[in-house]
Amino acid sequence: MQASVGDKLLVHGRTVGHHDRTAEVLQVLGENGTPPYRVKFDDDGHEALMSPGPDTVVRHHPEAKSG
């Protein structure tokens, strides 16, 4: 997994009743865009250090792509 500052992480709910959550990447602490990431969750503003698992998808920030 690779992410950049400004990307969104979509964390899928793992069990019934747990909804998907999104978080913005504030800081990349690993090498070459790898985890861990400091993130801010969109639903409640909570900040956390996160090493995403297989239930997480990176939504790249549109400005991060060069074309």
C-alpha cells in the first residue's frame, strides 16, 4: 500500500453494523509512501496513527497525479 498526504483511506466495516469510514492522510511515516500514516477520520475528526490492513483502500488525491 502506498499513499501520499491528502489521499483518503476508505476503511471497510468488518462486521455487520459497522459502517465504512474515510480518513485523510495527514502524514506519511513509512518510506516511499508506505504505512504507518497519521490520519484524521472524516466522521468525527479523530486523529490516529494507522497501519491499514487488507480492508482498506487508498483513494488518491486528484492533484497527486501528474499528467
